[in-house]
Amino acid sequence: MVDVVRRSRRIPAFEYLRERDRMSVMFLEQLRREDYRHRTVMDIGTGTGRVVWEIAPWAHHVIGVDRDEMRLREARAYAGVRGFSRVEFVMGDAETTAWNAWHPGPLDFVTAHLCMSEAIIFRASRHLRAGGKLILGTHHTDHWRENGRGSGHAFSTDQIRDLLTENGFIAEFLGLDSTVVECADLLDAERVLGPTIVKKWVGDGRWEGLADSFGRGPRQVTLAFIVAKAVKLAHGPVSE
């Protein structure tokens, strides 16, 4: 059983704001350790293609899947500017659609950065070849814990490990990458979280929970990500 690699740091809000829109460093490290030459990759929840751009210069074929057509149009435009001819972006729901609708053969890699569910791991296991790899990054249960409810789409490391095992994978890497962002006040927290999240939290009560947390103790926001890389076993599930 692979041990959990734990990495943690504390940084002030102004420093975090310089890197807010970057992908997890731990996720990027695992992504960049693979050889994508002559390989077919499917990126789930691709958005505007951040993961795809890391892989596209080397891979034989990359398919980015997302439910947001506007973001996919942006990704397609950028692929055209960069001249990536072996990249395609398709609109679809990766949790409910059999992935052979987008690629009929087995996949060599499946990547998913901040788009994770039991259904995605289930379907990845059925469309990866034996020896193929799933590389994922998702929220840990400590993510945003200061608001009293955390993230609605979070897992523990044990949950991810169990889901991988149940679906015919063996974990090659399992990591927890945590950052505590120190805020001077709630205005700092607004900047760290961004307007979309703040608006959602105001509506569902989590902003009030964060304000209470700031009033009682340290003024901070915890960001915690699980990163996993797993190999599809030959005897695992192979069909939809």
C-alpha cells in the first residue's frame, strides 16, 4: 500500500493571489512525469484546457471533455492559435455518458483536475487499457473547513484509495497538498476565494460560517487537495 505524501505550507493572502489560478503543483509534478508520446489521453472536466496544454505537445491524441460549451469554444480557439492538430474538445457529461461515444478504443491516460466523483473513477476504469493510468486532483475534506461545511465535492485520502481499489486500480502515488492562506480580514478572504465562490457562500450560509470562524480564531482559509496516480490492473473491469 502506497503511503500518503503530505505537503503543507502557510502563506499570506497577497502571496497566494499571485498563484490562485494555477493548478496544484503536486498534480503538475505527477502529470509531467509521464511519457505521452504515441498515447491517447482523455481529460475530464477540461474547462478551457489547462491540463490539455501540458500534454498536447507530445501526445498522439488528446480529448478534452466538459459540459460548458462556452469554455470549450475558448479551448478550441486556443488550440487553433497554438497549432495543436491532434487535440479535440467535446461537450458531454462524463458521469452519465459512456466514453466510447467520444473515443471508441481504450485510453492510455485519463486526467481529471478538480472534476472528480465515484462515477468518473468507475468510467475511467472501464475505458483505460490494462496498464493505463488515471491522474486525478480533487478537494480533500479539509478544503475550506473554516466555513463550517467545507467543499461539497471533497474526499478523504482513504475514500480515494478505496474507490481506486474497488474499480480495478492500484495506486502508484497518493498525496495531500495543503495550503493555509492567512487573511487580515474578510476582505482578504473575498479576494482569495473570488466573487463566484463568495456569491455562492452568501446564498447557502457558508459565508456566515466563515465570518464566525474569523471572529472566533485564526483568520485563515484552508485549501487542501488530494493528488493520485493509479494504474489500471489487467484483471480490473474492462467494459461499460
